[in-house]
Amino acid sequence: MVKVTVWNEYRHERNDDKIAAVYPEGIHNQIAGFLKEAGMDATTATLDEPEHGLTEEVLNNTDVLVWWGHIAHKEVSDEIVDRVHRRVLQGMGLVVLHSGHMSKIFMKLMGTTCDLKWRDVGEKERLWVMNPSHPIAEGIGEYIELDQEEMYGTHFDVPAPEELIFVGWFEGGNVFPSGCTYRRGNGKIFYFQPGHEAYPTYYHPEIQSVIVNGVQWAEPTKRAYPVYGNSKELETIKREVLL
Amino acid sequence: MVKVTVWNEYRHERNDDKIAAVYPEGIHNQIAGFLKEAGMDATTATLDEPEHGLTEEVLNNTDVLVWWGHIAHKEVSDEIVDRVHRRVLQGMGLVVLHSGHMSKIFMKLMGTTCDLKWRDVGEKERLWVMNPSHPIAEGIGEYIELDQEEMYGTHFDVPAPEELIFVGWFEGGNVFPSGCTYRRGNGKIFYFQPGHEAYPTYYHPEIQSVIVNGVQWAEPTKRAYPVYGNSKELETIKREVLL
Amino acid sequence: MVKVTVWNEYRHERNDDKIAAVYPEGIHNQIAGFLKEAGMDATTATLDEPEHGLTEEVLNNTDVLVWWGHIAHKEVSDEIVDRVHRRVLQGMGLVVLHSGHMSKIFMKLMGTTCDLKWRDVGEKERLWVMNPSHPIAEGIGEYIELDQEEMYGTHFDVPAPEELIFVGWFEGGNVFPSGCTYRRGNGKIFYFQPGHEAYPTYYHPEIQSVIVNGVQWAEPTKRAYPVYGNSKELETIKREVLL
Amino acid sequence: MVKVTVWNEYRHERNDDKIAAVYPEGIHNQIAGFLKEAGMDATTATLDEPEHGLTEEVLNNTDVLVWWGHIAHKEVSDEIVDRVHRRVLQGMGLVVLHSGHMSKIFMKLMGTTCDLKWRDVGEKERLWVMNPSHPIAEGIGEYIELDQEEMYGTHFDVPAPEELIFVGWFEGGNVFPSGCTYRRGNGKIFYFQPGHEAYPTYYHPEIQSVIVNGVQWAEPTKRAYPVYGNSKELETIKREVLL
């Protein structure tokens, strides 16, 4: 059974009544809830826990980490970011949601600013499937329609996605690479754009399916970590020329 | 005329007679020399100059930066690395050579450890062209043969190259993705593996051609930097649902 | 000077007064015109010429072939398609425009149906730049706006583009991978979606710039065609085991 | 349970005693055997059966088709090739082995000549894992060593692999992109180079693991086939300009 840790900064839900009305138990519990229903072993961790809930033990027992953050990216300690980074390179999957695009961990893995255009006026989004054979699109129709979502618009300053699963169409005239996969080290990363805190996006059945699929796709591949460094020759080398 | 700055840590050539015998003027001057012959406006910068020779003014006047470093990666100040990083994201090209794979700037742009297998016994390498239509392969035969080179072997802990131009075959039984392109922000990056300081690799005509081609390929694309941040709608949005 | 042949089926412009009003000299002459203004050696060829204007001699003297077709794809002879296919694999660039997506030559190079959603009601399109460092985007703003264009919508049944330069936003709610590059053999291919015959798309300055850039990008790389087939060993092989 | 059909031209094993000694039941039965051991529902089909064993019924009941052919590619009827092609585009996985690179179906899906360098002198090959997080590499060490294999060498005239899983090092001085994935339509394709008929390659446990992994990776994604063709608008379009 895949072991998932859902991380949330968990601030909006405690500071803002409107957000609390949408996610009374916090975004993390909403997400962990539907992952459990899909048969996963899902737990949660939040910013204000010791070590942000991401101790070495927790991370060593995590197959896939789901990340939601927004207003408190800077409060995440560099030490914990480095710890998560090491674990991703060692094979832990990472699913980064919505405003997690500006999290320290995502920026560190991408090597770019991860900046984008945005607008929060509650406009319609339609997420189109671009890659019909990808397991992350399993069970999804031609598009997913969201009555209201924050607009995230191109240009998105990330490396070109290795696989582009969704492109978002926004009512206000923008487009966005809304579902992107990356591989870094031995880890797989899925970025998925929907999920502004003010809208009930994570209650949408197809959005839930995409996140479940994304977690499954990001599960670690079972093999030994590569050996780096000085390496003896595997074949005889003629040393005709003196060094 | 493309403006190139060739950066070199310039230590081996001053501290080790064997290396000085190969590159008496330093690796940077050897590279700048053949870039000039190819009609480029090439200057040099080295670690021990103030600001490592990479002042704001120098970088703002650089179209493409070539980077060679090996034993002193840690001596490069984080401030200068951040400055180079910003310039790459704004559009400056970057050609990273050989042991530059462990430079702070390359690691920061890749988001991974950039580690690899290595062995320095002076074995033969044969670099095969994998992408025959790529401008970086222009004028290059089916392969480039180097009598002696340091072995760099897979797994190379970088993101999958966006374009794989060369794969190196090593006498001792290893292979390596020896010519790789990436795009980060508005900048183009070319990593090219050959060039251990103890061998006359940068005197090889085809190696020189590849670097010349790589610099040309990495030249900035002329267009305005994208606008990020809050962005007004371009089309009328129906706000049927109250926010 | 890059030698371009602009191929057009040239039927709409002769059979339909409305189209003739937009392109009185034919789409091919409109395109060849702005390519010449950009300093290129551009000629034209059309379906009803002998060998569709694409003799061995013409193709052997073509660096980049631009293709526009729509209602007469089936009238293009398989022999000529095979001839163009061979030339692309040998290095000739190919720029496929708009409804050329269903041309025999594009389908043969892609290996898929090249099908898509479409709708021709004269809606607005906005083409967003996705890849800011790509030379095909040189000089282009954040997006190109077309008052009226035929809608082409995802899913587009082609292989995932090797580079995705533009995504089109359509007023009616669709998106499309509107600027895509591919490499096949020694040839480079650029598909660009705008250009329905009923709208003055090829008079738009930025659309013209993209096509000029696309032709430049698709120019052949100068190197010998790879050698295939039986190949003697380059290194001594120990034959310890009898065959 | 994944339903696999293993197709083999089945000629060498009946015409050549040396090959019969290696694969007395045919290559197809050897492969089907280890797929069954891995828990798959594997059956076989061969060239000389009616419709080459690939009736509509067989293909409609196949999740993943494995293909081995060599000397009789031309005897495969175009009608059956078109049938397999349609099924791949509809979602059936395809695993193409060794000399299957020149099969009609692979060439049709790739759009290129699929040519390569080759040499059959029984040299050593070492297949290096290039993509450590890919499920096709699950359980595989840093490399797979084959005492004797036919050399397949770069340049391999196929589109750049979407994912490059293995690179082969050959004793005689060549390299090859030995494990490549592609997506075409709704189908996933894995090409894997080892498997010359004269060597016991398909008895090698790690080669078997790769093929098992490849079949699993290529399983169809469950979702409706995309709708193509004329498509009504999803949003209101302002028709300010008369058509």
C-alpha cells in the first residue's frame, strides 16, 4: 500500500473564515481523505508542527509527498527543504499542488523562478487532456471543467515539462501548462495547477482522480540507488601513452 | 558579433607543471582563442579576479558564458552564482564544460546533485552523434575520437536532457550523455563532457567546432522578458457566482 | 541565402470568390512574398503543376519546404509524397501550415492520424508563447491575437511535440498545441496552426515573423548523411566464445 | 490480468539448426513463457498462421503486443500492419524487440527509415540504465551485461526517444539507444534492442525483467477514445465581424 504524506501550510483555513468554510478540517485532511478512500495509506503534516511534521522518520516512511503551500513559503526552513530534496533525489515521489509552485522545494528542484501570471476573480477554467495514453489521465474525460478557479497563466517559468498532461483554458483569455511531470534523480514529480483555497476544487471527483493517479504514477521505482564517484574499469584499457 | 566570456577557475595551470605544459596560457585563453578565430568577440574571466571577473557589467555584456571549473567550485561565491543564475534566466547562454558539471551554477540550474562516475586513467573516448539534424553537430563526422580523456560514466544525475547530441563510449566499458541541452527561463544551456585538464582536448579541431556551435546555439533569443504577476483579464469574465 | 519552396494546393483561391478576395495571388505567393522580403530565395509550387511542381531538381534545390493544403490532400500522388519524405529524412526542412496537418506527407512523418477538433465560425484566437528562449519566438510578444481563425482543438493526434512553442486559446473554449517542432531523420519540421484560407492570417506581421523564424530554424544542418548497415568494429573484439 | 500476444515471424528457428538449438520452441514461446511466469495472460501468434495470427478478434483481446521479426518483414501484409497500427493508436501497447526495428509496423509508427549500423560477430554488450526512476528499470542493476549480442549502433534513424531508458555499450566501439519509449495516439511503445536469434538473450533474467516491465508500462490507459472532427463551441462566441 502506497504511503502518502500530505503536507499543508494550514494557515488560510485557520485565519480566514471564508476558507475555513470551504475546508473546515484543512486542505490536507480533505486530500488525505480521498487518498484513503482510494486505498492509500495517507497521513498529514503541517507547517507549525515540529520540523514542519517532516522528520527524517516521516520522510523515510513516505513513498509520495503531496505539497500545498501559499502564503508561508518563506517560513519553511532551509534544512527541511534540503531534507525533502535529498529524499526526492533518492526516489520519493512529489506531487506539488497549485500555489506550491513557489515553494522552496519546487523552486530548488526546477532551478528556475517558477513564476507565472495570476488573477483571482473566480473565473472558469477548463483543463484539457493533452496526453491521452498517460496513466495520470486514466478515467478522465476530454476535459475537466471548474466553475471557479484562480487563473494561472503562461509563461510559467519552469523547465519544459517532460510530459504535458493538461493545458488549462481560462475564461479571461489565458492558458497554462496545468499538469506537468518531471524526473529529478530517482524521484518523480507531478505538478498540478488547480486548487485555490477559496474554491471547492479538491471536492471535484475528477480533480481527485487526477491526484490519485498522480500519486500512483510518482511511486518510487524499486532499485538500488546509483553508485557515483571513482569507478574501476570494467574492460581492459590499453595504456599506450604514458600519463 | 556574439559576445562570449570564457570563465576558468585557472588553478591547475598555475599549480601543476604537467597541466601548465598542456595549457600554458590557461584553458580560458585556449578556448577564447579558437572562439575568436571563429569570429566571436571572446574575453576571459577567472576565479581570482575581483568578483571572479563576473561583475554586473561584464555579465550584462555577455551573450554566452563558457564555464570551466574543477577543484575550486566551493570558492565561487554564492552571490556571484546568484548573479549568473539571474542572467541565464534572463536569456544569457551558458556552455558548461567537463568538470563544470559540479559547479554551483550548473547544480543550481539543474536542481540535482549532478554527480556521475569518473575514472582518470587516460582511456580512449569516442563521442557519437545522436542527433544528426542539430546545429551543434554541424560539420561533425559520425563520431569524435579522443585518444585520452577522463571517463565520465552514467548514471549522470541531471534531468533528462531536452536534446541529447552526443553519447560517449569509453574504452573501460562506460557510456555517458556527453552533449546535452537544456532551457532554463529565457536562457539556453549546453553541457559538453570532454576537457580534462591533463589532455589536449581543447586543441582538437572537432571539439573546438562543437564548442563554437554550442555557443552559437546558446545565443540569446531577442524578445522582451515575460511579464509575471497579477494580470488583468483579456476577455470579459461572467461573474455569476459571488466571490 | 536559404532556398525556400512554398507549396500550395491552390484550389480555394481559384474556386471561391471569397477566398480569392483574401488571397488574389494564392496563399503561396503571399507567403513567398514575405519570405523574400525577409531576404530569402523563395519560389512556389502548386498541386496542378507537373509532378505538383516538386521535381527531383526542385527538391534537391530546396532547403526548406513550406506546405499548405486542405481539400485536395488525396490528389497528391504517393510517389511525390515518398520523394518529399526522403528529402526530409536527408535534411530538408519542412514547415507545415494549418490544414496541412492532414497532408499525406505530415501524416507519414508523424505516424499517427493527425486528427483534431475543428470549428469554423470565425472566433478569436490568442497564441501564447510557451518557450521564450526558442528562436522561433524571436521578436514575438507574449501572445499573438487573431480576430478570427478556424478553431483547431486538442486532442491533436500527433506525437508529443519535441518543443512546444505556442499554445492557442480559442474564444469557444478550446486549446491547441499551435506551434510544434519535430526532428525526423536529418530534417527539422515545424507545424504552425494559424492560416485558414478565409481569414487574412498570413498578412499579420507577427504570424509572418513566426513563419520566417520557422524557416530559419528548419534550415538543414551541414554534415554528411549517416552511414547505415554493416559496420566493421572500431576496437578489437575478443572472440573467446566460438560462434 | 494483462493480456499479451507475442508475435514472432518464426522462421529462423525452423530453418536453421543453430537457432533451433537456442530456441527449440521458437522465440515467441520463450518470451510467452516468462511473461506467464510473471503472472500475465500470454499467447502467441506467428507469420504463417492465417492473418499472421492477428485477426481482429485477437487484436481486440490484446492489451500489449510484443513483436519479433527479422528476415520476413516484407511478408507481413499491409492490411494486417494497418490493423495493428489502428489498434496501437486506439490504445494497445506495443513492445518491439531487436530486429523488429525494421518491421513495417514500427517504421509506420516512427515515420523514419529506422535504419542503424549493425555487426554480428558475437561481441560483448553492456546495457546501462540512463533513467533510474523509470518503471521499466525496476529491479535492474546499474547495467546488464550480455556476453554476446549483435551490435546495433548509432545513428538509429528513429525520432528522439521520449524517454531513453538504456544505452548499449559495445565492445567493438559503438553505442546505441537500446531502450526507448514512444507514445503514438492512445498507445505506448517500447523498443528494446537485445535479442539476436543466435544468442540466448531471452533466457537472461534481467532481460526478461525488462520485457516484463515494458509490457506493464505499455498497458492501455483506461479512458474513452478522444472525439475528433467538427466540435460545437463550449463558450459563447461574439460574432462581431460578419463572415
